[in-house]
Amino acid sequence: MKLKYAIMVLALLAMPFAQASIEKPHWSVGDYWEYTGSYSIRESIAYENYTFDLDISTQNLQLKVDVVDVEIKTIEDNTVACYKTEVEATADGALHVETNFFGSQQSIDGTFTIEATGNIYFTTKNLSMVSNENDIYLNLTTDIPIPNLPSGRVEVAADYNPPLDFLNFPISKGETWEASSYATLYYGETPTSGPVSFSFECTSESGDECIIQSTFNPFGDLLMTDENIF
């Protein structure tokens, strides 16, 4: 699996936390949340003689997160208390690709289904993401074959050092912030590492919750995403 596709799939599992409490919530073992909704990604890559535009949308996203334990993780010889969460997720949707290679235009359409299970670890201090370990089942079909697209069952894990503080409590409407880390992706025999950078904006509030919009650029130039709306 290409690195950029793996990161996009892992992003889906953390997506629901973008609907966050204004103040940091206090989790306990036994807490759980069930999410339903939709998700969209728009990606554009442009080179001198090549452009690539990708639109992905999920029509049916179902996700459950359970707090199952509190564990101690070691990050660069420092011990960090973490919530261990179990994740179960399913999603199906559609994708549309527009490419232009030396003036030759091509359109590709497809559908996909995703099933995922695994664990995500968050610090108890501020709910920063420490790591995730996931089994992902992906079925993807397109009307025109696309090389190197992932398919079938894959085991994927990622570590973030320092932990990725993507929620930045407390949160208020109109607030913008940045989060960055150095991530290591484990897929196959050789880990892949690189910087991860995210920017966020709280676009609306409703009671003690807010909706967050994220524009991010994980792993440098490997994935250039114009906008992710959660």
C-alpha cells in the first residue's frame, strides 16, 4: 500500500473526534460513543505536466469507540498515561478522479467499502493521539484500473512523537490552531517516517460541542489535501 493511501484510511478512524467538547472531557473506562455520518476528502496534486484531482465521499459511516483501559506508554524515556480505546468502523462511499497527463484528460469513478477494528491511544492529560493499531478490510472497485490501490486486509499501525495534540483544549468558535508531530507508519516490513502537519478551525458551536474543519498536509509532499470537512 502506498503511504498516502494508508494515511488517508487511518484519518477516517480519528475523524469523529473532530466534533469535540469545548472543554476537555474526562473519560472513564466503560465510556463509549457511537457515531454516524459522512466524510469527504478533496485532494489536488499539480506538477509541470501532470495534475491529479481526487474526490472521496462516504455515504454511510458507522463508528463505535470504547474506552477499555488506562495504560502507561513510554515515549523517549518518558512515561505517559494513556486511554486505550477500541474502535469498530464501517464505511462505504464513492470516489471520482480527474487526471491530466501531458494534455491527455481522463476521468475515473469507483466505489469502496471499509471495515476496521483496532486500538487508538490518547493521552489522559489532553487527549493527544499517541498511536493506533488497526486491521483494515478495504474493497475498492473502479471503472478504469488504478495501479497500487490498496485492497483486501491490511494491518497498519502508527506512532506520533510527540503525541499529536489535534484538539487543543479549550476550544472556542472561530479559533484556529496548528498541530504537528513526527509519525512512523508500520505497514509491511519497513516502517516509513515523516513529519505530519495539521491546521484546524472551530467553525461553529452547539451547547458544549463544536464542529472543527481541518486543512492538513501529512507527510510533506506525499499527500497534498486541499480541505477535509469533518
